[in-house]
Amino acid sequence: MPSSVMPAPRSDLAIAANGLRTSYGDKTVLDGIDLAAPNRDPE
């Protein structure tokens, strides 16, 4: 996604990734995966 249309970062997320894609040789194993993991409150 071009940076001009990237959403603003969210402070309630520990990690976020959008549009992940990877391949091994000519085999695509991830294509367009989005990930968001919330911050965890320390106990």
C-alpha cells in the first residue's frame, strides 16, 4: 500500500502489519495477510 494512503498508527496496538506477502521460489505462501495484535496490560 503506498504510504500516502496508509492509515495512521494506532497506539492501542502492540504490532500491526497490512498486506503481508511472501514466497519461496515461485510458490506464494502469504498474499495480502493483515495482522493486528493489541497491547497487553502488564499484570
